[in-house]
Amino acid sequence: MSPGAFWQIVLELLVAGAISVPFGHYLARVFQDQKTILDPVLDPVDRLIYRLIGRDVVDQAMDWKGYAANMLLTNLLMGLLIYTILSWQGHLPWNPLHFPDVGPFLAFNTAASFITNTNWQNYGGESTLSLFSQMAAITFPMFTSAATGFVVAIAFFRALGPARDKGRNLGNFYRDFVRVLTRVFLVPCLFITPILVWQGSPETLTGMVTAHLVQGGLQHIPMGPVADLEVIKHLGTNGGGFFNANSAHPFENPTPLSNIIETLLMMVTPMALVVAFGRMVGNPKLARVMYGVMGSMLVAALFIAVAAEQRGTPLLAHAGIMQHAGAGQMGGNMVGKEVRFGITQSAIFDTVSTAFTTGSVNSMLDSYTPIGGMVSLVQMMLNCVFGGKGVGILNFLMYGLFAVFIAGLMVGRTPEFLGKKIEKREIVLASLALLVHPLIILVPAAWSLTVPYGVSSLGNTGPHGLSEVLYAFTSAAANNGSAFAGLNGNTPWYNVSLGLVILFGRYASIIFMLALGGSLAAKPPVQETVGTLKTDTVLFGGFWFATVVVVGALTFFPGLVLGPIAEFFALYAHHGALGGVR
Amino acid sequence: MSRIFGAALRLTVVSWVVFGLGYPLLEVGVNQLAFPAAANGSLARFGGRVVGSRLIEQRFTGAGWFHGRPSAVHMNARSSGGSNIGPSSALLARHLAARRARLLARHPGLAGRRLPADMITSSGSGLDPDITPANAYLQARWVARARGLPLAAVRRLVARHERRPWLGLFGQARVDVLSLNLGLARIMAKARYARMVR
């Protein structure tokens, strides 16, 4: 690895880490109703919104069932609104290119995808959606879906904190939701959008410009309100692009600086949530252990992906392409990558995007080297390398409860976590929350590979074709949204199956997690004794890490062997002996 | 239940108005005032006409112009995207070999040489506006010959349009092809004017 690549990775991680600590403290203050610097401006805004929603609803304390019911109902209504807008697009304003209504299968898939923070896209934005749809049906749920994941995590943190009022202490869904929207998302969006515009991202209500090209002919260039969508797309770990090419499109991501801003936006909130967790449950040392474990997985993923893409492949070498970086060129695997990002900024972006389950891409993962692409796949399978808004840290905590239980059995200690006894009900709920994930990936992926209407969508053959399908369901289940985009997902089978996987992956695990939170919240705290297994140590961090890796490997290794690993060996066996330039 | 329903409905409507309409429209207004050129797509004008966007690749053919990267979507800005061909695909090998053969047919001097990675691989967006400096300097030779310009003048032009990585570290050194070719057109226009005056 070149010093340039090394320092790009290290400096970006350091900046993200440096922002996440004070930002995490800020989040903890926001959700413990302490004073923050933005209160004088935002308190009146919040009060106005509370009045519109209904003051009495906003003031009541909720148990896990109330919290979950209000969350689900709000999400359902928002999903219906999005479905309606898309289905009626042709009759609605700001449709300069006269796109027709979106069909029912695609509208269902898109509504399910955006309401759950997945942002899987079975359509090309610039060739399907009106400007009104881009704002009112795409940008809008980017705020609310991120807020949904966020408040669920906050409610769970409260459940682990000191018990109050017999479990009715998860907070109030509406109040949390509004405070996330205004205090965490809106303010940064307002100020960062102009920076992206300054870099070259359009922000206009003109739908398209026609250029008379230098050598004759016309080029129709679609544009619209792009920059504002880009900011919340990354800050909310959403990932859905204005254009089909997502953040590889020069209008979505015009320069290396815009690329770094978008990368940092993806990273800061999930990282800060870990810091906020430590403060809210009163154990910053535990948060540091978690941050360390997730951080080391991320560092490993970044270095492996960048090195794999920089190394290139024997196929590229055989085609007579420079594979080593040198004067004025970057070498490596540039298929599906953009010159302004080169190898390093491309691989960092896509790896961060799948770690934090954003799902936006600035380079096409389908054309990554087998190992580079596998890094993204594995991160979504584990689904807790920081992970997306809220759910990532919750998945990691589920693994943590497992680890406590297993370690407790191994050394004969009482399994306790943050002063709460971990018993049968908790382990059952944690197992269910974690088992949903492989179940809804492997079963539909296997089914798709055995039926003609599944196989006919493949863009590539052999092991890579298997990777495409496996990637699609993993991305849907992890609510990520990135794709091995050679797979044509816009068929009734994939629209419906991926849509359902997205909904299960989101709401089933969230409900199990909230139920677990409710169960923990109702438990009286136990006094720490010599018999207590300490969870806030480096030793336990290592065990936690091992639990994640062992459970993940046991579940997904066969799929990886048949897909990317088989492809890796086939690629080197076939082309390795050739070499040279024709 | 109806009370919950009402609250959820009101929350949906309020957040839709604020984030689905208010926020994007506010940003459009602010940025149209603050950065009108960038907010409208960084359009390039030549002779009073919009000839393209500096951020969107357009097709150049013939030896007298610098060429951008191959595009999986034929530089159709209404349908951006990459080839999404896998790394071990025989199709990828065929595409690369065909592009290389076309280049070699026009420029036999390239035979036996390794090419810069961006020269024959297609980009992620299909609209990549940039090429690497190595690619541009390689093309400078035949562009200079076709235009009857001294090679040094064309190389100076490339150097003038070269953009360094951000802070000298982040991203990649690059040359935006449209600006480079417009610079070339300006040199030619100046040369013609000088001949006329003489």
C-alpha cells in the first residue's frame, strides 16, 4: 500500500473519530433533555411542532409496546404517502420531463425501501422520477427513516439505563422523533448543502439542460435539487441516489472534497451513537470497548478493500493495463471507478458505505475485485461494523448479550449486562433478532438461484452471478441498499421479494429489540459482586469480537465460498499463468 | 387508538411539509443566489452557446481532440451507470481487448506498451468528465500532430488544465476533457487570427 493511500485512510478515520466524541456528548444531552447550544433557536420550533402533533400525546411516557406501536403506525402512514406520490407522479407538479406514474410493483419496492432507510433502487432516478417525487417521496423519507432507526436505539439505551416507573421509561416516540429531526439532521443539512453546491452539485428546479456539443450533436443533461438530497442521504445513512449512478455521478459527488464530506457524513452519527450510549447508560468504559471492537473491524475492512482494488487482477494485467500507480496514473482496478476519486477514495467510500449501511456507492461494486467486493458483502452480513442509524449498535448489543451469556456459562458466572440479569427471555429475543437476518438472506437467495424468474435477472454468470443474488438479499436484509448492480431487480419477483425482505429485516428485528428493551427495563438492577462477569474490559471486547466473527462465519461462510472466494481462485487460476502484454 | 392515529398522521404531514418541500425549496433558493453557476450544472459556453457541462463527459472523435474514457452508457446523461461487468468475466476481457485494438490500429506506436488504467476501462457513472494526466500526455502527441501544433504547446495546455489531488493527498490528479478541448479550440482560433492578421 502506498503512503498516499495509507494516509488517506488514517486521516479520514481520525477526523471522523475526532468529530464523533463531542457529537456523541451532544446527542446524549439532547436525549436526556439537558441544555444544548441550539436550544434558544430550536426550542420554539419544537414547541410549534409539538402543538401541531398534540401536546398531550407528546408528554406521555411510553413502554416498549406504546413506543413500537407509534413507530410502526407513523412508518406505515409515511410509506403509504410515498407509495401514493409515486403512483400519481404523472398528475403531480414539477414533472418537467413528463415521467409517467410509477407501476405498483416498483412503487411498493421503492416505498418499502425508502421508509426503512434501505434505499435499494430498482429504478434509475434521472429516467423515472419527477423533481416532485425526488423531493416529496425520496428526500422526505431520508429524514424520517433515519430518525426512526435513531429513536429506537435511543429508547433501547434508556431501557438499559437506571429503571424508572416499572418499565414505562422508554421515553416518548414523538418527542424523540422531532428532536432527532431538528437537532441532529436538519441543522447540519442546512449548512452542508451549500458546500456541496459550491463543489459543483446542482440545486435547481430546472429538470434538464440541452447542450449543443463541441463536435455537433445534442446532449440532454438532467439535473434538479441534487445537493440537498446528497447531504441527508449520507448523514442519515440512507444511500439512494438522485441519479442511477449514485455517488459516482459527477453531479452527486463532483470532487475529492465532496467525496470526503460525504464519507464523513456517513460515519459520524453511528460512531457518535456509541459515545452517546456510554453516557446514557453511565458506562463510558463499555462504550470505549465497543467503539474499539467495531473500529478495528472497520480499519481491517478499509485496508483490505483498498489493497485489493489497488492490486488489480491478472485479467486487467493481461489486457495491457498499467497495474502499478505511477507518474500521473493510479493503476489498479479502475473498471467502474471515477478518475477524480482514483482507487483509494473509491474503495474507502464503498467500504464505509457498507459498514455504516448507507448503501450509496461512488464506484460500481459489481466490478470490484472478488476480495474488494467481498469486504462489502461481509460487512453487511455482520451488520454491526458500526452499522446504520441506530440498528447497527443494537445488532452489536445483541451479539454482546450472546457473548455475556456464553462467557458466563463458560466460566460459571451470572450473566449480567449493565446491572441487569440476562435470562432466558432476553437470550431468546436476542437470538430471534439476530436470526432473522440470515434467514431472510439465505432462503430467498437460494430460492432465486433455483427458479428461472430468479436466474434470468443475472447480469453475470458463474460464481459472480451467485454473488449478485447473495449481495442483493444481504443488502436488502441489512437495509443497506447498495448493489451488485448487474442484477436486474426491476422484475415482479425481485421487486416483491426484496421489498418483503427489506420490511422484515427492518421491523422484525426492531420489534424484537424493543421487546428485549422492555424486558430489561422492567428488571430491578442487581448489585455488582465478585461473581459478576465484567463486560467493560479489553478481554471481554476480544470475546465480543470473536462472537460476532464466529456467528457470522458459521452462518455465511458457505455462501462466500461459492461466490467471491470461488471467483477469486478461478480468476487467478485462469489468468495467472498468462500475464504479459499482447 | 384514534388518538394515536391522529398524532401519527399529523406527524407525517408536518414532517412531509418541512422536509419534503420546505427544506429542498429553501436550499434551491439560497444556492441559486449564492452559487448560480454551480447550482445550474457548471455549464460551459463557447461562442455564446452552451456546449456541455464541465462535470459531464461528452463524446469526442478524431485525432484532433482529446478523448474521454469509454462509457458503458454511450455518454447518455439521461441514463448514467457503469458496465457492472464482473472482474472475472470473459466479456470484460473482450471489451478491454477490443478497445485496446482500436487504439492500436490508430496509433501503432502504442504496441507492446501498457496503457493508463482509465484509458480503456469504463467509468462508474459512464459520464466521468476526467482523464488522468498520464492519459492526457499520451494523447497530446497525436493531438499535436493532427493539429499541426508544437508538442510543447499542447503539453503546456495539458499542464495548465491539470488539477492536483485535494491538499496534494486526497483523490487523484486529473484533467477535465471538455475544458482541455475548449482550451485547444481557443489556441486554434488564436493561431487562425494571427495568420489572418499577418
